[in-house]
Amino acid sequence: MRSIALILIACLAGCASQGTVNPAGTPCVAANFQVTDQFAGARRGTCRVLGDNKVVLEIRREDEDVSNPSAWFAFKLMPSAATTAEILLDYGTWPHRYWPKTSSDGITWTPVAEGNVSVSADEHRANLHIDLTDETLWVSAQELITPAIYDVWLHKLGDTSEVSVRELGRSGADLPIYVLDANPDSKEVILLTGRQHPPEVSGAFGFLGFTETLLADTDLARAFRDRFRIVAVPLLNPDGVVGGNWRHNLAGVDLNRDWGPFAQPETRLIAELLDQFDEDGDQLRVFVDFHSTADNVFYTQLDEDITDPPNFTRDWLAASEPRLKDYPFENKLRSTENSTVSKNYMYGRYGIPSFTYEVGDETDRAAAQAAAVVFAEEFMKLLLSK
């Protein structure tokens, strides 16, 4: 009789957990696993248990002013037994964007098999089937490239004699924002920025590959650094990245709509950097801002927008294309009227080639980095000829 009572109590406890809504920041416990979100880059929302191996997660934007459909999610599955977890992602009225990826160590990521992901006809829900062993598993919209990852990368670069790494300033949440600087005595400056928008991880792969090529120990890169100063800010929005935000910084602002006003602590650091260049008599030559979108795209100036050097982006992309047969990309010419977008602001202030380098959300990462090497090499060749 006692065993029957214990079975009944266990059943009642299990049934009671089903349907319980667990707010973000608290563990969500199903019979065979729990879902947690206490790590940098996490975004889980409320979690409701629907069965022993099934939960629904409410994925929502960070604030009401977000209008870009970049529905980011990231959480951990902590199994108590080998099982297949069924995770329903509920985006509300927002569309599914990112193909889910898993990792057992937070470093190496694998896309979930196609047969284990189904998206509703209206794209507002995605159903994932995740096989679990006895290991904790991260599940994320994209790879988690958080401040800790950048710190390792910057430390490695800072160990070389040719590159200095320093703190540019602090974010709204008092996180450090770093800048790397090569050949600071040169008056000709190349400025690179990345991760204004937190989910745009594929663009980070482009940034890393491009920057590493400019800093490489090759004849071309050494000649380039002999003439040009390279200043790069890899992570401008650390607060948004840590918070798992879709678009904004901690204050609910799209940083790539705050160039000119420079109202946010992060963009004010850029304003101070530019003012210092001007005060020192430095000449900005090219500005590159790295992002992600659906496909591999470059947003550049219109043909009638005269740049110095003239026709630089057109000639640069034309030189790169023959070497990139397996990396399709498009050059989209855009008006410079919206002056608060970084590339438009930089063109308006300096008249230089200023472009947004976009990598497709699901572009193969190795291909994205290999393409970045080609783009960087042709970039250096062309600029050295000017």
C-alpha cells in the first residue's frame, strides 16, 4: 500500500508542475530536464511545462520599441536522464529567424538537424526536438560570442608587439568596451566597428576574419600597416549581447541610429574617438561596420555620392568577386540621407568610403571567414594603390 501511495504522490507532483509558468531567470523543471537562462547572452522568457519532456518558451523582445524581427533565444537544457526534449518557441506575433544551434561546451556549435525543427505556417512558432544525454546542452539562435570570447581574442592580439589593446570606455551597464590599435603613429586611419546589434553573430565572424587579415604576418599586411593605422572596436554593444537583446542597448536604443546625436554612452565613445582623430590631424580613409542580415550584402554609397578615394567600394568588390565563386554577395547602393546610421554619418562627416559589411545569418562560418580574408586582401591592395 505504501508503494502505491508513493507512486500517487509522485504522479500528483509531476502533474502539478505541468502548466506552471516559470518567469525568466528561474529554472523551468520538466520530468527529465530543466531549462535555465542564467548566463551571458541568454534569452528564454517565461517557460511552461506541457509534459514530461515538453515545454513552451515565450520568446519576446527586450522592449516595446524594438521593430526589427531578430527573435533571439538562448538557454541551457540540463537533463536528469537521457531523453528527447521537445521545445516549443513561441514568438508571439514575431517571425522565426535563426536556425537553432546546440553546444555541449559553449564554444563549438552544431545546427540542429533539419528533421528536428518545424516552423508553423505563420512562422510565429518553432518546434525543436533535442536529443539529450547526461550532458548540459546550450541551445541558441546563433553561436554565443560574448564579451568573454572577445576578451580571449583581444588578449591574443595584444600579445603581439604591433597591436595595442586598451579600454575605450564603459557601457551603460559599466562593461568595458575595448579598442585595438595598430600603427598609431600613422595619420591615415582605417576604422572598423562590430556588434552594434547583439544577435548579428555571423557579422562577427566577418569582422574577426577581416581584422586578423589586416594584422597578419604577411608581406601585404605588413606593407599595409607600415602606411595605415588600423583602429577596431569589435564589440560596441556588450550590454545588449550579455542581455540576449534583439536590437538595442541597455537603454532601449538602436546604436546604429545614434551616430550624430551620440546620446548613448557607447556611441559617445565613438564621438570622442573621432574628435580625437580630428584634433590630432588624422585622416579617416575608410570606415567599415560589420552586421548580419538574411544574405551576404554590402550597403554602400550611391554612384553619385563622390568619395575619397573615388569609386573605392565598387572597385574593391569587383576585384574580390573573381576569387569568391562559392561566396555569393550583392552590393546594394543606398542613399546617405539617414545621417544617424553609422555608414551615412561617416560619409557625411568625412566624405570617405563608408560601408556596412553584412554576412548572411546562416552563411557557413568557415566560408564567411575565408571570404573575409579575400575581402581584406583586396581591400589592402587597392588602398595601397591610392
